Amino acid sequence: MKKYFDLKHIKGDAFGGLTAGIVALPLALAFGVSSGLGPSAGLYGAIFVSFFAALFGGTNTQISGPTAPMTAVSMVVIAGIIAINDGDVNKALPAILTIFLLAGLMQVGLGFIGLGKYIKYIPYPVVSGFMTAIGVIILVTQILPAIGYYPKEDRVFVEQFKPHAEELILDNILKEEAGEGVLVLEDFKETIRRAEFISEEQILKESQTLAASEASGVLGAIKVLPGALRHIKWLELMLALGTILIIYGFKRITSAVPSTLVALVVMSAIAVGFHLDYRPIEQIPSGLPLPNFEIFTSLSLSSIAPYIFTALTLALLGAIDSLLTSVVADNMTKTKHQPNQELIGQGIGNSIGALFGGIPGAGATIRTVVNIKSGGKTRLSGMISGVILLVILVSLGPVASKIPAAVLAGILITVGIGVMDYKGLKAIPYMPRPEVIIMIVVLVLSSVWNLVYAVGVGLVFASLMFMKKMGDLTGERSDVKSLKKEKAWDDELDFPESLKEEVYIKHVKGPLFFGSTSDFQQLASQIPDTAVLVAIRMERMQYMDQSGLYAMEDVLVDLSSRGIKVVMVDVLEQPRYMMERIDIIPDLIPKEHLFKTFKDCLKWIKENVKDEVTSTGKA
């Protein structure tokens, strides 16, 4: 227990946890609002993820909770499921929380299978493009609430979707009848009867859902921005601008007090104290959070199946986010985190958070740095941070419900500006072109299409470009040339000059895999008709995959059909195992044609190969 709870640091842990909790409060509320589930979901996520990720995690000073990347991906899940549930958040909530629970369980699984140590292999251009896209998404989508414009409340805008809304409602009636076995064309009166019960309120609600969907995301926000600018609520805009100015201005005065918290308190106090006619955030429930058992009672595999990949993306994103923060913590504290244990802790935190209705989170860099600088030393600091937020929720919930929505929009705008990867953007003129392309592709697709798919596309592009580069390098180093044109290895310098038209040597340097097979397959066509034997030197080929194996077989069959024998020198364990599995050895390469050293091979060549070119006068 001493490893987990060393009470000699209790003072530093308490102050670090208190400070980190205070810093987390405005961000938790803002991320909850941004996600679409409301401020309470952000608070619940911050409470449970912070506490349990610290308790079970592998980084002593890590402070976890909702983060910009996790919230941005969560928005995709939430918006999609709400849309297919007629815009009803309560109806969609069980499916949404099930996805979050699944993501947490996946993180636990990733930790148990030891994936933590492999996260570092995700290419930087993919991470850079994704993080910048997160910033763009948050920045653009928060412009509308910052000016007090909400598409669902714009009657003129909503009216445009009335015909489509009526079409969808009628379509649902037809689907219901089909499910009940009602033949519409034979009993059209039943369809008319049901349609008569459609109220204007239903049509309006469906129209509002369509309007909100149309205005969602970066493209949606840009599309409605011209109309929104004609309906600016100047009070909301001033509250948002005041929040932004305090956040950036107060940092210049002191960093001892979180500027985000100062902005939240000051602007909220002004709005409430002067009885301004502002728009508050959604009501935060009072009392302790309760588990949402509808996750299990209303579980429907059909409703969550389309989001399995999204849950995996959330799990992987949370893993990357957390482990990057763990590295920062290591550098500051001169310690070493346990990556797989950290994934397990994050997964447990996100799973429990989902049960209580919280949005998922990850290790938060700013909060972790604040914790360390404030004296946090052990995992107690992260647990205390969660408890502080719980106390604030229970005691100050009604007060927090009076916070202006525009203030949280201002906070999120500064988060969006801060989360962008300026280091990667500045390096664009100097980066290799393939890496620039990957970063821009991920950035653009994430911003205007889909965060989840964009990351997948980026990883595929990065993998293909890496494989092509490795294949090119392997091909460059293993060209098939006559010994008269190719630089011989040291042990080949004494090769008989008289046999250089009959014997060709193939130097295979590096792995023979699917990225390099095309070059290797050209071997047979490069060998002239004067050849009677090809010696393939394998001592530098450590690995052969299935594509390389069949490429090798094709070349050997081709050479055999031309009457050209093949010998191999120093076949290493893995390639030999592969070739023995499909009987390349001994069917195409007899065991007597396998040599341990080139010296043994050369001796055999001198004894078995004749100078046929010179003897026949074809030189």
C-alpha cells in the first residue's frame, strides 16, 4: 500500500488535487455543454474518470477528465444517436452511454494485452493533423453559441425543414405499418387515419432536429453563419469576448490562479449581479450522481453496432492522449509511468463514468502540470481532484446552473485555439512532402467529414507511404546485377572471372515483404540466357512474409523452367521455416543446394559449373 498511498506527501497531494480540481471545473462544464449532453455530463466525467483513473492507473501524478479530443469524438457519437432517436436526448442516452462504457472496457482490454508500449508508433503527422482539426472544430462550432445563435430556435431557419420533417414522419408511419403487416395500397385509409394524428408540435420537433443536424459540425456552422450574423445577441457576444480577454489577459498578470476559473467567476458574477438577460447553461441536477441502469435494461445491439469502430477510436484516442500526458509527467517528476497499467486505469475510469452518465476523458496535460507544480506527488492527488469536483457538484450545483452559456463558449474558443499543433503547422515548409500530405489530409477530413474515419485514412496513408519507402530502400539495396556491374562483397572478390557469365549472384538485403516483392519478382527477367546458376545470398534477409514467400516461389519456378539452377547461402531461421512450410525446400531448392557460407558455395560452384560461354565461343 505504501507504493499507492505514501501519506508523507499528503499536504502536496491535497493542494495539488485541490488546484487541479478547480482548474478542471470550468473545462468540465464547457466540455459537457459542447458534447451535447449538458454540463452535468462533463462534471460526472471529470469526477469519476479523475478518481478511478488515478486509483488504478500507472502514472502517479496524472489528472484525468474530459479533454478536447475525447469530447470532439464524443460529439460525433452523441449527435448521431440523438438524430436517429427523433432528437430526444433522454431516449438516446442509454445507447450513448453504452458506447462510452464499451470504449472504457476496450481500454482495459488494450492494457491487458500490452498495447500501451505500441502507442508511440502512431505517426506524428496523423496526431498533428488530428489535434489541429480538434482545435478547428471547437473554434468554429463555438462561434454560434458565442453570438447567442441557436439554429433550433430560429423559426425561419426551422421552417425550411418542415417538408422534409413531414416526409420523415410519414415514412415512419409506413414503416410501422409494414412491421404490422398492413398493406398500404389496399388499406390506404389506415395510413390516412394515422397521419391525421400527427400534430404541429411533432412536425416542429422533427424540423428542429433536422435544423440542428444541418447546422452541426464545421461545415454546418459555416453554412448557417451568414444567417446567424443577422441575429447576433450582443450581450452574449460581449460575455464571450469578456471571457476570452480575461483568460488571455490574466495569464500575463499571474499564473498562480487559473485564468479560466477567474474568467468563469468574474463574467458569471457580472451577468448575475447586474441581472442581465442572458442565456444560462442547462440545469445541473443537485445531489449525488446515480448510476444509469438503462444501459443494461435498454441494451440494443442494433443501435450500437454502427458505433463499435467509434468506441474503439475513443479507446485508442484516450490511450494516446493519456500516455502522451504520462510522458510529460515523467519528464517533470523524473519518474517512469507504467503504460499498460495506465490504460487499465483510464478504462476503469471511463467505464464507471459512463455508468453515471459522464462523457469519456483521458489524461489532461494542463491539469497534470498544475497538479505537479502545486505539489502533487502520488495518485492521491488525482483522487482528491475528483472528490473536490464531487463536493462542488453537491454543494454548488444550483449556483453553477446560473453560469452564462456564452461564457463557456468563450472558454471553449480559447481551448480550441490552444489545442492546435502550432509546432507541426510551422514545420510544414520543412517537412517531407508525404508527411505534409498526411497531416493535411487528416486535418481536412477531420474538420469537414468525420474524425473517426479521418484518423483511419491517415493511418492507412502513413502505413502505405512507409511501406513504399521501405520497399524502395530494400529494392535499391538489392538490385540484381552481373558481377561485372555490381560491387562484389569482400568474400566474392576471388570469384573466377571465367564463370561470371554463367553464375549470377543476388544480394537480398533486408526483409522480403509485400512492399518489396515487385522488385524481387523482376529477378528472373534480369537473368540472361547465358546463366546456368543463380546464387541467392540470404544472410542479410532476416524476415519473409507470405507475400515475399510466394514471390520467392514464383521466381524459383520461373528460373527452373528455364533450366537455371538456384543455390542459397546462409538462409536464416525465419525465412527457412517459411520456405519449408510450402516445400520450396526441398522441392525447388534441394538441401544440398543450401550452404552455410559463401566459401562453401563457391567451392561447390567451381566443382559443378563449367565455363560454357567461353567453351562454345559465345563470349
